[in-house]
Amino acid sequence: MTDKTTTAMAWLINPYSQGCTVYYYDGDTDGYGVLYDAMCLCAPTGPYTAMDPNDCDDSEPQTNPGAPEICGNGIDDDCDGAIDSLDPDCL
Ligand SMILES: [Ca+2]
Ligand SMILES: [Ca+2]
Ligand SMILES: [Ca+2]
């Protein structure tokens, strides 16, 4: 990452920029975005629509912090870091 890129990113995600709101890239349109790709905008624009950056799989709309854990599929469906039998939801 170059200095120029770092400066641009710092500006894009700076929550103190005047009059803008940070929106996170939501590739699967499930309402949850990713922390590493954000833009400070006046309104949701293009794929930058999410205000919650905690999507752990932004290519799978059934996997996000608001989804239920589906037991036995080997995926952390609800993004709490615990998969299947390790998730309290599966006990
Ligand atoms: Ca998403
Ligand atoms: Ca699962
Ligand atoms: Ca889980």
C-alpha cells in the first residue's frame, strides 16, 4: 500500500469528515458490510449501503450477524466466531 493510498483510505473512513456517514461495502446485500471497505457518503451509494461492518462472509447473504446459526454445515452462519457444535445456539 502506497502513502497515497493510505491517505485516501484515511480520508474515506474518517468519521469526522463534515456531513458524511460511513457506509460499508455490502456485496451480498444482506444489510451487513465489511470493515475493510468503507466510504464516507451523504447517502448509501452503489454497493456501499451497510452501516454495520460485521459481515463475516460478504458473498453469502445467509451468513451475517443477524442470521441464525445452522448447525452441522461447517459454517459460522451468525458470525459470532463459533461454528456448529461450538456455537451455544447448537447446544
Ligand atoms: Ca453483506
Ligand atoms: Ca453453522
Ligand atoms: Ca456461530
